[in-house]
Amino acid sequence: MSEITVVTHNGNFHADDVFSIAVLKHIFPAFKLVRTRDKALIESADIVVDVGGEYNPDTGRFDHHQRGGAGERENGTPFSSFGLIWKKYGLTLCNDNQAVADRVDSGLVSTIDAIDCGYVKGVVEGITLSQTISMFNPTWEEESNFDTCFDEAVEFAARMLTRFIASAHGSVNAKAIVAKAIENAEDARVIVLEKYTPWKKTVHILSSDALYMVYPSHSGQWILQTVPVEPGSFEDRKSLPKAWSGLSDESFVDETGIDDAVFCHNGLFIAGTKSFESTMKLAAMALAE
């Protein structure tokens, strides 16, 4: 198979064209990238991204600047070239795992689409990944090659894309593990995880009874953590006992009567011991408080 040619526009670049090329670098082992607005080169290319005035995934055309755009999401956000490329190749890049592809789409792709198309309502304020990509462009004070800077941005985006997919894969797998832990809990108020697994979103969706989570930490301790009233909140469904606040080592042992008690945060949202059995004792004491 001869090497394919991919065309995107030259000059100043944005996150949508950069991430689109990053996706293609993951999909195709090799291709010739041409950054141009030359119509003849665009027409002869195998894949055209963010230029050319045409959207047709069957013929490898992924532009959104033409009159009428290239469609929009259910929430009204128009697709940028990244969203169009993701519609075509995202599932393949995620090893045909639709849940992972959907999570990357909602967490990364849709935000870049929104920013690129000026549909920024609801987008988190502060520096965005799109702005970060834009910073790879040479400033007016720099004598720099746009194509070289574009290549650097693509390498960065390709790595970011890999990490977004890994994170999405972990979140999807975590949901199943936490759901099973909720189902198997001896006491619906205390959910035990055999290893640390991201749990907050799943617990809030599936359990209104859960008050505490128990899991092993990377340091070898067993942790007792409160469940917040909602993800991101500093208010807990049930805080740990006030008498434990800020205690550690001997003072925490004396207060609890548990020989291997290690600490309790002064915010009363997390405590730990050296064993599972002792942490379960902490949970029982906290429930009885």
C-alpha cells in the first residue's frame, strides 16, 4: 500500500487540526503530511482536515468551515474537524470500546469542538487545552517555522490523546468494580474496595446509603474515607467523629483504642490504620457516633 497523503491548512493552527492529525498518527503507521491551502494539492490528497470546504467521511474530507457547517451535536455544539475525525476513527482508536470512545468524546473532543466553533457556553473558565495548543504557534517576535511548531504541537497532542484514552478506559472499568462493591456490601453504609478505584461518581449514582469507603492505599495503609454529599463537595454525608480531628500515631491510638491506628485528617474526611480489620473498626465507631 502506497503512503497516503494528508492535507491540512498551513499557517496559524488550532487544537482541532492539531488533535485531528494526532488521531491520524495513531491510526495510520505512516503518511505524508502537507500543510497548504493550494486547491490542487487539497483535491489530490487522500485525507483533508480543516480545509477544503467539504465534509464527506467516505472520501476523507473533514472540514467544517463551509456554509452550513458539518453538523452539530445533540446539545447544539457544532462539530470542528476534531469532532468529525473522532466520529470516523475514535472507536477504532479506543479498541472498539464504545464506552471509552464516548467518554473521551465528552471529556476532550466536545470541548475542543465548542471552543473552536465559538460555542463556549458551559466550558470551564481558565486556560484550556485549546489555548495550550495555540501557544505552540510562534509569536510575532519569533522567527520560527509554523510547520515545525505544528509538528511539536501534534506530538504533544498525540501523547495527551493517549492519556485521555487511558483515563477513560480506567474510568469505565472502575465503574463496574465499584458497582459490584456496592452490590456486595455487607452494610450498605460502608463500601469496601479491594484496591483503590475511582469511586465518587459511581457511588453517587448508585448508592444513596453509602457513608464511608474503605480501601487500601499505595502506602500500605487501609483508608476510611467519607462520601461527600456530591462529587467535588467539601460537605460529607457523615463526617468522622470530631474527637479524631488531627490525631495521629499514639494520640490516635489512645483515642480509638486501636493499636495500629495511624491518623485522622483534621478535616474529618479521611483516616487510616495499618490493617483492614482495624479500619473496619474505625468505620463501626464512626457509624455509631
